[in-house]
Amino acid sequence: MPIKNRPHFVPRSFKYRPDYYMDFFGRVAAVFTHPVKKVSVYLEVDADIWNHADPFDASGNLDIIYQTATHRRSLLVKPVPTLKEALILLQDRLDDPHFGERFKEPPVRRDETGGYRYLPKEEARKRLRRKGNGRPFRLTEEDRAVLTGWGYREDDLPQIEEAANHSTYTVIDSDGNDLRAVNVWETLDVLGRETFLSGISRSAFHRTCCRSSEDGKTEIYFDSGALFK
């Protein structure tokens, strides 16, 4: 059966641990750094996400991809149907000390900041537990007017407010090296009220999203997955 399009699909028994998992336009990839060449290699779930309201309900085969200076290129003729087969092929490439030397487009390292980043479970448990808000967040009348002006219905607003109080907010700087959980009030300070409302109203119904600060130096990832359990 094709694998589910979800983070943490690489078993802990695998020889190599992913740096993190990344949601690329709805498709989840485990992101590895080649141990010798120090370039980015991805194991991606090639899932048919467009047929599902929630991309995590999709499933698919697996593709192995490497990063060039401008594109991500597949290393396989076609995706493979089982995780076991994919891991054998991936290990072969990560074990190869000459990986990429004869590629027409040489591989490079890339620290992804577009999309939603998931740390491996063991690290995420330590670093990215949801940070409490302290006092509850409440939508103001001005917030409600903005949201209804964007097309949300009055009966959508309670879910957006609930999401604001039960989501995990993760901030990462433009260099990709300041990953930490913040609460709703810190998120508001970084993004401003309207950008925050844009993010939380999106993730309240689509599970995750990201928004950038006005200066573009900081991104915050919204994870409202607690509402979908």
C-alpha cells in the first residue's frame, strides 16, 4: 500500500536520520544532508494531494530527489511503491562518497525556508512543544470585521479563535537557523495583526501555513493540527 503523506515516515532504525521534514506544496519530504558531499537529498512522498481536502489524507509512492542551484531533480526513473525499496535506494546514494560528481547539474546544499518544516520527532518533542499563550486570545470587533470582509462567515470565527489558542507557532529567521516555538502574543508582535489574522484563518481550516514579517527577515509557521485530531 502506498505510504501516507505525513511527516516522520522514516523509521528510527534507518541508518541516516533526516535533518527535518518539509511540506513542499502539500507533499512531505524527509530532508537529508549527504554525509560526505554535504548537499541536500530528499525522500519525498509523491502523493495525489489534489484529490484530498487534507493533504495528509493522501498517499503515494516515494521519490528520491537532489537539489541543484535552481531546481530539485529526481534520481529515479519513476517513484517506487514501498518504503523498504525507497530506503535501500536512498542509503545507496547516501553511502556513495562520489555522489553527484558526474551529474550534469551538480547537487548543492539548501536550507529550506519555504513551506512548513517539521523536526524529527525526538528533537521536536524537546524544542517545539506548544508554548502557552498565558491569557486567552480573543477576536476583537475589528478582527471580526476584517475576517468577514475577507469572506469568512460568522460561524467560521469560533474555529479561527480556537485555532489561535491551540496552535503551535514556530519562528525561523531568514538564514534557517533560529527555530523555536513562540506563543500567540509573540506571533502578533512579529507579524502584526492583519498578517497574523491572515495566517491563523488559513491554518484554522487547512492545518498549516506560514507568514513573513513585514521586513521579510522572519517567518512564522502556524500548525493548527490540534484542531484536526
